[in-house]
Amino acid sequence: MDARAASMPFIRNLASSGTYHPAPAFRHAMCSAVLCRAERETLPPLPDRKLRTQSLASLQSYLATTTTRTLSGLEAQKLWTGLYYALWMTAGPRAQNALATDLAALLVTAPAGSAPAFLRAFWSVLSSQWAAIDSHRMDKFLLLARRGFAAHLRRAMASNHHDDDNNDNNNSKMSKKRKTTAAAQSNRGEERVAEEENSQERDLVVEVLREGCFGDNVALGLRLHVLDIWVDELQREGALEQEQEREQEGGLVRRIGDVVDALRSCPVKSVRARAQESYADERLPWAPKNAGQQQEEDDEEDDEQDGDGEPADDEWGGISE
């Protein structure tokens, strides 16, 4: 391990408790190679909530320093490998849920300059380690993937809200008669820059999701899991409602839908079937209106027809005299 990795105490605190010597746990948490199961079983448990909170705060501070420099892909991989093993060693549903939520929140708050490497490393590490996750630990990593996907949506939607705020502020300022032409031109220039930055943020999120959790090189189990949850998370984060209100043709939901649509012709049968099923979800804006209600009405009509008139061929009509 290099000296830079060893200078990240927040990973060590997340990966080991104060009653253990930190070096073995830190070595296990930060190594890039996959540890054997026997090694992983010897790792110490996660520390208490206070130390975990302090460690996450330190990690957020560390990420904040990357506003003046770009976080490299290797650094991001090391960070997420350590965080992956921190969750690996976490016992108890409540602690696992809390840590998974906190780790996913880092994806939302990561500085723009570090976001490309940091977001990609999240999916890269999760995919590369997916086959090594045993059945006893799978649930917490399924949760991490769900929380991580939702965090990507929140990051992209935050840029949409920023656009709305800019529009509202612009309308308010334009109503002031004392506003000079120079100031108006300056504001329009700032809005164009902000709009471009927000567009780049949404483009980044869609591209990361395309490659990181829907791509051909992603672990099959992770890929299928994301295909199971993507519509649920779009609804939970309010993206479906937001896009319907805006009536956007190239909005976030439709762009992610295009990624899933392409998978409906995937050569992998399980991926193709899951993509076809999820893409046809009635909650999505391109689904036929009232498709589910119409199907229920058709089923009820069929049941009523079966109950009226002559008995069906396979129904016993009693003994005739």
C-alpha cells in the first residue's frame, strides 16, 4: 500500500474498532485485491456510531479538498474499496442501513471536479466484488446499490432544481425597472454558464449509470438488481412526477429509459427479459395510460361471462334426470 492510502485515517476508523490494532484491518480494507473468505472473517467489527460519524465527516472534508485538484481514478478506487470493506464488516441491520445511507450520500455531495472518478469507482468496486459477496452479506450490498442508484438520481435532480431557482430569480429580477442593461446581460451570462454546468452534471449521471450498472461488463447479479429497482427509485425520488410536470422529452427519466430500452435486445436472456418487464412498467411516462386498470376490467368481464349462462365445458352441471 502506498503512503497516500495509509494517510486516510477515516477509512481505518470505519474499518476497525479502537480495541484492535488498526494495521491489519486497514490493510484488509484498503487492499485492491480480493481477500479470501478466511481473511475477511478475521476482520474486526465496525466501531460505534460516534466514531463512524466522525470518520464520515473526515472523509467529506477530504473530498472537499479535491475542489482544488482532480481526484484520480486510482484514489477513488482505493476509497471505495475501503468503504466497501467497512460495510462488509458492519454487523446489525440498523448499523448496516445507516452506513449504506451515509456512503451513498457521499455520491451526492462529491465536488464536481471529483465526481466523474468518484461515481464511476462506486459501481466499479461494487461490480468487481459482487461475485465474492456471500449470501449472509448480500442484503446489505443490495441495499447499498439501491441507495447508490437513488443518490445518482438526487444528484441529477438537484441540477434541475437549480435550473428552476435560476428561472424564478430571473423573472423576479426582470420585473424590477431599475435593473440596468449591463446587469441583465451579466445575469443572462451567469445563467447560461449555470445551465451548461447543470446539463453536464445530468450527462455525467446518465453516462455513469449506463456504464456502471447497465453496461455489458457489469456483474450480472448487480445488473439484474438495478433493473429491478430503477423504476421504484425514480418514483421514490420524485423524478417521475417532476418529469411529467415539465413534460420533458429529453429529461432524466426518458434518458435512463433509453438505456434500459437498448437492453431489451440484449443477448443475455435474463437481462433482456428483466429490461422488457421493467421498461413496460405502467408508472413510466411512455406506458399506455390506464393500462393496468384496463387489464383488471378485462379480467373482471371474463370472470362475469364465466359466471353467466350455460356452465363451462369443464364445470360439472349436476345429474340430469
